[in-house]
Amino acid sequence: MRWLGVVLGCALWLTAPTVFADAADAHYRLAKTLRAEGRYEEALAEIDAAVELRPTYAQGHVTRGSILRRLGRYEEALKAFERGIELQPKDGRAYGLAGAVLLRLDRPKQAITYLRKATQLEPDHKNHWLNLGVAYRRAKDNDAAIAVYQKALKVHPNDPQLLNNLGVALRKARRYDEAIKAHERAVDADPYDPALARNLAIAYRGAERYKQAIPIYIKAIELGDGGPPDLLFDLASCYEKVGNTEMAVSTFEKYIRAVKKSDPAAAERAQRAVANLKKK
């Protein structure tokens, strides 16, 4: 009987890890379901149970981090992603998520380290490249951001978001002709995105190509259901630059109506511009 007890004890010891693993997987699957439904607190409780049963569960920690991020608990999310990376150092997604959280925490230099690794491990994941470019921009290294977007476009040719971000970075560098080409390609790739049209118009205006900017501003306003009021101000300025006083006045007046309540000082400045135009 003693021998039988030893055998039974061994059998229970051997099957225990499998039981815990199955339970951990069940909690993990439920956590993902709850996360997809937006039930983040419940999802967190399930993923906590999963990693408690299996502390070395790399994907469990990464999923836990993604749930904490949705809850706005960024420091805790970062620790969860770092634990996932520690357990599975070649998981590009974990590096990318850690970098994205660091951007949320306004720590771009740290984010760069994680996001560079993410692009190396998962070059096909476009968001890693987008976030890396943003991190360099926030770290005040615009040239590095340009290089990142150019490299990313070799992997993701004609991607409108990458082209748009490249155009913005080139515009900040006052490389207007290159910026315009990038923005034109972005608009060609996605002609119905008002943000892409807006940035192309801004690039034309920066290059003092006002006649070309005008129809693009109009398109951006139409696509964006009116768009931000600043578009009207910029459009009015372009009309003024090309000598179309009537349209400049009319557009400034639309801008004044749009911002009169929200920004009285801006409305007053535009009113002075209208008054000066009417004197001409």
C-alpha cells in the first residue's frame, strides 16, 4: 500500500503542471475575449490568474500589458511588456508595445531603443516604423525620423501614413519640394483622407506655391466635413497672396464665424485682416 501511495503521489506530481497549464490557458483565452469586448477590469483579473498559474508565460505578460495600457496604467503596462521581453527576447510585438507605452509616458529616447529592436525583429509591422519615426521627432532628431520613414517605405512602398509622416518631417526641415512629392504620393494612395490633403496643402503653402495650395485646401475642407477652422484661415491667406481679394474676404469671414465663440482673439485678428483687404 505504501508503494501504491508513492506511485499515486508521483502521478499527481507529474500531472499537476499539465493541470496548471490548462487552467492558465483557459484564463488567458477568456482574458483575450473580455479585452475584445472592452471589459478590461474583468480581463485583467483573468490574465492575472493566468500569469499567477504560469509565471513564465511570456504571452500572458504581454497580454497583461496590453490590458493595462487600455486602462491607462502605463507604468504597470511597461513592466509587463518588459517581463514578456525578458521571457521571450525575440518577440518583436512586445518591444513595439513597450515603445508605444514609453511614447505615452513622453520618454521618447527610451522608446527609440525598444522600437528600433521591434523594427529589426518585425520589419513587416508598419506601426513599429511609424512609432519609431514619432519617437525620433519627439527626441528632436528630425533627420533620424526622415531616415526611418525612408527605410520603412522600402519595406512598405506607397503606404499613405508613412508617406504622410515623411512629408511632415521633410517640411519641418524646410525641404518643401521633397515634402510635396511625399504628400502627393500619400494623396494618390488614399485620395479620400482629409488629413493627407491638408498636409499637402500646407506643404504647397510653405513652398509659396499658393495657386496650387488653394484647390487642395478646398478638397481637404470638403473631405473633412468643414475641417478645422485653421484651414479656412490658411485658405484665405492663399487667396490674399494670389490677389483674389474677394475670395480672401469671403473666406476670412467664414473663419471668423467659425471661431468667434471659441477663440475671440483669433476672430478679431482675422477681422482686422478683412478690414485691411477692403481698404485696397
